[in-house]
Amino acid sequence: MKKVLLAMALVLSVTFASAQSKAVTDALKAIDKAVEATQNPKKATKPATWISLAKAYITAYELPSKGIEPGFDQMLLKTILKDQKVLSSAQKTLPQGTFTVDTYDDKDLYYNDFGQLVFLIVTKPIGENLLGKAQDALLKAAELDPKGSKMKDIQAIFEQIHNYNYEDAASYYNLGDYEKATTLFEECLGNYNNQVMQKVDTMVLYNTALLSSMSGDNAKAEKYYKQCLDYGYYSEGNVFSNLAEVYRLNADTLSQKKILEAGFEQFPHNQGILVGLINLYTATKEDPQKLFDIIHTAQKNEPTNGSLYYAEGNVYKELGNIEKAVELYNKSTEIQPDYVYGVLSVGVLYYEQAMDIAEKADSEFDQVKYDALVEEFNLSLEKAIPPFEKAFSISSNVEIKRNAAEFLKFIYFRFRDKSPEHMAAYEKYNAFLTE
């Protein structure tokens, strides 16, 4: 019986493979036939001949993903693709999440936790650059159609190519291949920026800039962000803040400042611009009152964003106003209870204060003054305990907990003989770090 079942399975697999290979063969034959028509002197002068060639290329491009749409259920797709075998199925973690990946001979299908298709990657296309070749054929068709009798048909196919390139770019973005996604978004731009279409998709322009930056190509990112500005596409101000980040990475502080200030004039509520200005003014220590005005505007726009009060605390710390810095650090965690950096910074500030006092004490030869400095040193360390303990308790980040525990271990070791509670606290944090 097993031999019979095995034989049937082999027959079915051959049948499925044959059906799939026949479709591929037919698509390639259609391309050959269309190419042959373009080499015929009589047919080569007709726009319809080149339109047919473009359609043949597109049909071949579509074949691996035919009948497949994002959102389809995994079991439904297995039924639709019953003539194609799943070679393997595995979990894969990508920047956008974890997916179940069904691998076929010519494609990978990526499903979410609910078993719905999110995107697909064609791993074995029928031919190289099929959409590019289709576009070239359409440009030739337009060239042979000076009266524009076929222009609507040509433009409709251009739209189709544009959409396919966009979908592929989005898929490679989901895959985490930002360089490939950038290339495909550039193809999208070319589908519109030609003598036939003569238009610009500003959202694609922005995506191209964004993905260029994510792939590490700052020169290309700068080029496309500037084009966004030229076409008046600002993405609610994000173009300004993103371009400023490119300038920051290029160490071009002057351009960074200019673009952030220009963006702030048009989009004063954009948090990316505001935070960019805060960071820039903090780094350059320029015009603190202007910086405070910007920070207060940001706080008014987003009153529950702890990082904005933390940023203001940093400015006061740099200006030497420690009391005000502590107040704002504490407030950052009060208004956003999971924002651990506020209380952590209070602890660090008191600890640094203690170290400065210890340095003074080391060079003090007057016993009375020395004893006073030691008392001040101990007081600063004790002030650091509550914020460090709060940071340790509220944070789920292991590294932050370790940092807080390192400080607390040191402090409690110094005070271990003060009380059994201090010794127990030292042992607690020492054990945490050891584990």
C-alpha cells in the first residue's frame, strides 16, 4: 500500500511541476513571439506591436505571484497554489516582526501570527528586469505614436508597472533589505518621470529618501529629501527633520541648523524638528533662551512626553543649575512613569556630585574642612539611593537595571556597617549583578 501511495505522490508531483513549467514555457514563448514581431519591418513601426511586447513582459512578471494577494489566509493560498509544492516552512524574525515563511520553488510567502499573507518575495523570476523591459517597450510605442492615439493604453500600463514596483519595494522594506527597496522605489519614480507620464509621485520620492537613509546612503537621501522640498512635499515637517539628521551624520552643523529653523517656521508642532533643535542647541550651547522657548513649545504640544522635560533638565545641568535640573529630571518620570532616564539621571547627578566632592577632599589637608567634605560626600551618595532604586524597580531594560545596580552596590557597600538594612541592600544588588 505504501508503495502505491508513494507512486501516486510521485505522479502528482510530476503533474504539478509539469503544469507550472508549461505556464513558464508559454510565457517565454509569448515574449519570443512579441520580440519577433518587433523585428518585422512592417510590424515594428506600429505602436500596438510594442504595447504587445510590454504586455508579454508583464504577464511573465506576474506569473510567480498570480492569484496571490496580501491578506489571503495561509490555507486558502495553499489551495490556490495546489499545483505548487511548499518546499519548507519556518519562522523568520525581521525588522517588522516575526513571520511564518512558506518557501516554494520560485517565491517565499510571509504570513503573520494570524496566518494572513503580509507580503511575498519572488526568488526565481521568469526573466531579468521584466518590468524595465516593459517600460522600454512602452516608450518605443509612444515614440511611434505622435498623434497619441494609443496614449491612454500606454499610460494605463505605465500605472500598472508603477504599482508593481511599489509593491515590490514595500515587500523588500518588510524583508529589511533597504538597499533593494530603495532601488525599486527609484524604479517607481522612473515609471512616472518620463516623457509619457510627466509626473512625480511625491510619496514615493519621500520613501526613496527615507530608505536611502536607512540603507546608509546619505548622499542619495539628501538628494531626494531636497527634491521633496522642491515639490512642496513636507510629510507634516518630517522632511525637514530627516534631512537635518542627514546633515548631522555628515557633520554639517550649519546646514542642520538652517533646515531645522526653516522647518520650525512652517511646522512648529513637529516633534522631530523640535527635538532636533533641542539637541542641536544643547550640543552647540547656543542661545539658551531661544532653546527654552522651543522646549516649552514642545512641552505644550506634547505634555505627557517625559523626554522633553528631561531635555530641559539637561540644559539646566549644562548651565550649572543643578537644583532645577533635578526638578525637571524628576518631573520627566512623574509625567511619564515608564520614562526611566529621568530618575536615573537624578541618581547619576548626585553620584557625580559626590565624586567631585571626594576629589576635593583628597587634596584638602585641613582636618575640619576634610571632615566636612566627607560628610557632604556621604550626603550626596545617600541622595542618589532613592532615584537609583526607583530606576532599578521601574525599568524592564536589563542594561539599565545593571547600571543602577552597579551604583547601588557601590553606595551600599560604603554604608554596609550603618545598619542591617544597608547590608541587606548591598547583598541584594551584589547578588543581582553576580547572577
